[in-house]
Amino acid sequence: MKTGEHGRQNQPLGPAAWEQVRLPDILAPGLDIVFVGYNPGRWSARQGHHFAGPGNHFWALLAEAGITPQRLTPADDAALLRYGLGVTNIVARPSPGSGDLSYDELLQGGALLVEKLKPLKPRIVCLLGKDVYRGYAGLPKTRAVSWGAAESARIPGCVDFTAPNPSPRSTIPRAQRLEIMRQLQALRRDRCGFREE
């Protein structure tokens, strides 16, 4: 493992190089659900796959909630499309954590993301974190947000759904995160019908 610019191990790229790393969006027209994270962590950027950080609950929650028929791994992220699912981030640049993002970045990323998703017409956009939803919806940072389906959506014909971030650092109990993902799957069945895998 190379040493980064600041002499720390396990960081093969310096800060300027990290700004250039991007994960590919996994998107297609007409998806049942598009999951939107904050931004790639450095581990995910290094691996080249979404939600690849050690201990991230994303892949386990999808399987346990019945959103995917089996547990996938970060290396399987492109396979989400075959299940009618996609994934992207509100901010493209990686960072050590979501706390490194400014709220202006979330608002700017949200506006860009709406334009990116409009022509793809997903049925549900699942925002993984209350600040992700606020940024996507163009709301003030102090606006109260509830988990679940929002009353209005940024894209006509789509439902915006807010779920807790799957990071292991989240303070939301795992059982609550799973219950919210099960609510998402129930909404998906209501809107999209049963998907035969």
C-alpha cells in the first residue's frame, strides 16, 4: 500500500487525487428504486464499488427487507439493475465521511441529481439520510424531515422516500433501519407490482 501525501498508511492517493476519483452511477430508465447516498467514502472509491466500506449495512438491509432476493456484495453493485434498482450519490467526490461535505454541496448536488433522474423516470427515489433528502428537495438544513414517503416529489410520477444512511456510524438502531427498508419494499410492491426474479 502506498503512503499518501501526508505520510499516512492505507491512503494511496493524496487529497488532490481523491478529488478526481468518481464511482460510476448505476442507473437506467424506469427503475423501481434509485438509492441515493451522500457521497462515496474513500474505501468505496478505492474499491470502485458503492457502499463498500467495512461494516456498511446497505447490502444486508436490501436482502433482509426483501428488496433483493439474496444478499449481494459491493462487487455486485452493477447487478442491481437486473432487480430494477439503481444507485448514485448526491455528491460525487469521495471524502472520509459525509461530515466533510458542505450543505451548499448537498444543495448543488441535489439540483444536478434531479436533472439527471428526470429523463430516467424512476418510480421511487430513496434518499439515504435526512440531509440527503433536504439537499435533493432544496430545503433548508433545519427543515424537519420524517422517515418514509414524502408528501411531494421533485420528479412528477415519482415518490421520494427518506431512509437512514446504512453507514455503521449511524445512530439509528439497525432494527429501525430494517423496518424502514421493509416499508420501502412494501411501497415498491404497491407502485411497481411483484417483480419475478
